[in-house]
Amino acid sequence: MSEERTADVIVVGAGPAGSAAALVAARAGRDVVLVERGPFPGSKNMYGGVVYGRVLDDLVPNWTEQMPVQRWVTRRSTMVIDGDRALTIDYRSGAWGRPPYNGCTTYRPDFDAWLADRAVDAGARLVTSTTATGLVTEGEQIVGVDTDRPNGRLRAPVVIACDGVNSFLAKEAGLYHHDDPAHFTLGAKETIALPPATIEERFGVTGTDGVDIEILGCTEGIPGGGFVYTNHGSVAIGVVLGLNGLASAKIRPEELIARLKQHPAIAPLVAGGELQEYSAHLIPEGGYRTMPELSTSGMLVAGDAACMTLAAGLWLEGVNFAIGSGALAGEVAVGAHARKDFSAASFARYRAMLEGSFVLADHKRFQGGPEFVLSDRVQRRYPGLLCDLADGVFTVTNPRPKPGLRRVLSRAAKTNGVTLRDLARDGVRGLRVFG
Ligand SMILES: Cc1cc2nc3c(=O)[nH]c(=O)nc-3n(C[C@H](O)[C@H](O)[C@H](O)COP(=O)(O)OP(=O)(O)OC[C@H]3O[C@@H](n4cnc5c(N)ncnc54)[C@H](O)[C@@H]3O)c2cc1C
């Protein structure tokens, strides 16, 4: 790379956010450089496993025919674990296995490389094995990035920071005000190889159908949860753990995964599988309340770099928010070039556009979700309470008569140290948070 190379737009990070931004800006005819530190897009990236791809409908028409899909998710379960017990709500939809689909499992190295290729097809220049090491500024204006290549300074009137969780570019620009570890979780995952036919038999699916199981009560009191996802020839199993809880606990993530794999509800699903890979990554779990400022003179921030993962118990979605925000950042960059205005005021429309889209609408609506789901009662008491409730309802007490539901509930509440008032309060709070 020669010194002081220029472009119209520099995108840092070829994850889903960066590739979407680069695709939109390049498609509009802008000269885009997409800088990725890994040897190829996705090489450094991990996640649980499900991409909700409808956000691609406009961006990549016919994406369902091109994307490297492992399985289309047609079963979604929420499992609550307590000791050796498990209570599961299981939803299955045939419609999710047909276009337009709902979500699919896909490997990140495959998916990220595929999406980056779409940006390259549109004309973006992808530069791999290159790390952006800092911002180039002129006064208050950001005008480029330095990279770790010799003479690797890149200049452009727009820099889009898509460098993932803990974005050091956004921090360097002074946009971050919340980097308390309480707002981050660590996700750790094992990928376990199993024959596709075994996966289909064990998870009760056929063909290209797949399963997503979210689990509460498997983290030994550390705020968080677990997951199991099916790929074509492997199963992903992992835990998500609050950093503060993890730091004070005496257990490591891999031990929690080992225990989860031994649970009677999970063990038969992964038995005999061969460990393919272990990986871990941070998640910006704080959501809307902890987002940085989203733009400044010459720079926009998208995806995890802007804390746009929605991790609120019922959902663990980040790729779709990354793509949605990246695409809008690309659009704003194009508009700024048309107006030749790269000021903070010009870029302020980015936030308004995000507010008008699902990206900030969802984050705003469910902003209380992370705090509620990670609260002490939900994490430590309700798994036991729910399993006791199921036990009380389904255990046949003959020759004694069945207890009524009210008695089962008050006994389950008492055993787990929850008052009926707490229950009512949390019910109302849950409705407020998710309503
Ligand atoms: C355990 C776990 C489970 C998850 N499960 C799901 C799920 O099932 N579904 C879902 O939708 N989301 C899930 N997520 C969230 C999802 O992974 C993220 O929200 C998503 O990857 C964000 O995309 P992004 O492009 O913003 O950032 P990233 O995917 O992190 O991409 C950032 C890119 O920037 C590059 N980069 C970073 N710094 C630099 C630099 N200085 N110079 C050059 N390149 C740089 C990185 O190499 C990387 O390619 C999960 C996350 C974790 C950790």
C-alpha cells in the first residue's frame, strides 16, 4: 500500500456490519476500501450460530439461494434447567423451513466471507491481514485511518467503524461513555461434530431443518444463559456469562459447558460427538442504554462497535442489527458525498435513520430486557420455581388427591424464596419490558 492512499469511504472491519456498509456505498458508485485484520473476512469471528437473514432481502436479492446455510431453523426451544430437571417450551414451524424463512445456522467464516464478496462484487476493495491502528484527524475532523502496513495511511472523508465489540476506533474518537464490564458478557462455545443423520434423529428434524435451543439456569448463578444450535454436521453448544459474575465465580466457561453437556436433557443430544473447536468472544449485552454516540465529524459507528447486539433473554441477535446499521451507515456516507458535507451535523441523520428502522426501534423498545433477564430472581430463583411448578403439576400424588394449582404455585414460590408479591411485580415488569 503506498503512502496516503485515498478513497471515498473507508470501512474498518469486514464483519456483517462492515460488509453491509461497504456493499451499499460501493453499489452507489463510491470508491470504498474495506479493511479487515484477519487473513479473510470471518477468520477472527465467532458467534452462537443463527443469522436472521430477512434484513438481506433488499441488500442481496435471492440471498436464500446463495448464502452458505447450514440449516434453516424450524424449531426454537426455551429450556429452563434446575439440577437434573428441565422444563422446555418448544415451538416448531414448517413455514420457517420455506422461503422467506426465519433464521438459519451458518458458519461465520463462510457467512462473513460470502457477504464481503458481495461488497467486492459491487466494487469495494477488500484489504485483508491489515489492522487499522488509529484515526487520522485534521482538527476535529476524522479524515482517515492508520494501518499496520508500511506506509499504510488511508485517507477518506468518511470512516465507518465496524470493528466490533469494544471498538477502539469509536473510543479513540471519544464516542464511548459506557465501558463498564457490567455491560458485557463473554460467550464461549464448543463445536461438536456429529453425522447429519444423527443430528436429525436426535433433534427431531429432517433434511435441511435445524434447531435453536436457548437455556436458562445453566450458569451456576453467574448472570447469563446457554445455547445449543444445530449445523449440518455439527452442534454448537455454549454459555454466555456476565463479566462481573464470571470474575468473582470460581468456575471457568469451559467447565460450565462441560456440565451443560452432562445434563440429562442435553447429554443425549451431543453424546459421542467429537470436539471440533472451542472459541470465545465478548458480547456488548448492555444494549440501548450503553450505546456510544453513533457518529461524529467524518465517522459513523455500526454493529457491535455501537453495542447493537440485542441480548434480552428471548433473543440473541446481533448479525441482523449489524447488517441493518451497516447498510444505513453506507447510505449516509453516500448522501454525505452527494452533499459534500462530512460534518457532525451532516452525519447526525444516521441516528435518525436508525431510530426509524428496526435497529434502534427494537433496541429502544426492549432496552430494559438485559437488566431484567440478568436480574437475581430471573437467574437464580425462577429456574427452580418453574421446575417445581412443573413437578407439582405433573407428579401424580395418588393415593393423595392432587393439589390445586394455587397450592403448587405458592409452595414452589416459598421453596425458592420468592414471594407472590415478587412474582406479581416481575410479571408486570416482564410485560413492560417485552410488551
Ligand atoms: C457467543 C456469541 C453468540 C452469538 N450468537 C448470535 C446469534 O446466534 N445470532 C446473532 O445474530 N448474533 C449472535 N451474536 C452476536 C454477533 O456475533 C454480533 O452481533 C455480530 O458479529 C456483530 O457484527 P459486527 O460486524 O458488528 O462485528 P464483528 O462480527 O465482531 O466483526 C468485526 C470485524 O472487524 C475486524 N476488526 C476488528 N478490529 C479491527 C481493526 N482494528 N482493523 C481491521 N479490522 C478489524 C474483525 O476481525 C472482524 O472481522 C453472538 C455473539 C457471541 C459472542
